[in-house]
Amino acid sequence: MAKPDILRNAVRDVVDFPKPGVVFKDITPILANNVLLHESIKRLCATVEGQKIDKVVGIDARGFIFAAAVADRLHAGFVPVRKKGKLPWKTRQTAYSLEYGEAIVELHEDAVTPGEKVLLIDDLLATGGTAAAAVKLLDELGADLVAISVLIELTFLHGRDLLGGHKVHSILTY
């Protein structure tokens, strides 16, 4: 078993990225290290230990990395939530606010059937806009959202407040 702080120690702070005043939490050192990648996936899987999960939904783009691996380990399907215009079939979409403007995410209309047990995964929960948009789409499709699990949560931005009381599991918090 790995030490509890090995993932935290691997997260690299990048000052003034993508714009001045922002301290970006860079997870690429975790992704590049097989032991750390394995540990992060194991911890994300543990957030729903003992529960039946039918689909693992990953948020574009780094959420895909973790969600696909978690889906494989949980013997579940993988579903991508993508930025507008990236999915090739009939979609549902919803807009959400960014600091300067708006963005849109989409989900295939047949990605989740009513009552399916879903785990939503992303690499980072910050202001919560993207996750809240994904939750809205899953709710529209009738998913049973078991939990939202993220590698990193920036708690000072209060993103979980937008997630409608759903269970949120964070592996690392800042």
C-alpha cells in the first residue's frame, strides 16, 4: 500500500497558468508514473466500493483518463461527457457559466438508461460548473447518480455547492 501523501507530493503547482493569478494543479507527473497512476485509479474505485456501478461517466478531457480505467476495474461501461460538437450522434446538451462566458457540454441521448447506477469522474472539481452541467444531463436521462469522484478538489472554490447534494468524494483537497 502506498503512503497517503504520494499523490499529493506528485501534484505540481504551475503559477500563472493558464492566466496570471491562477495556480494550476498539474497532474501529469501522476499520469506519467505507473505506481501513482495505479494508486489514483485504485483510490477512485474505492469511493464506490461494494456498490454496483453500471456506467462510469468521464468529463472531457482529463476525466476520461481516470474514468475509462475505473470503468474497466468496476466492470462497467464508460461514457464520455464532451465539449459541444465532439460527439458523433444524437446528443443532449447543457450550457454552464465560466469565469468569462459560457461553455456547452454534451452527452449521447442513449448513453445512460433510466435507473442505471452511475459514477461521475473528473480530475478536478473547482467552481463546479462543468460537473453540475454533467449532473444535469445525467438527471435528464434518469440516471441514478451514486457518486461524483474527483482526484483533486479545490475546496475554497465551493464547487460541490452546485452539485445538488450528491455524494462527492475527493482523493486530494486543497
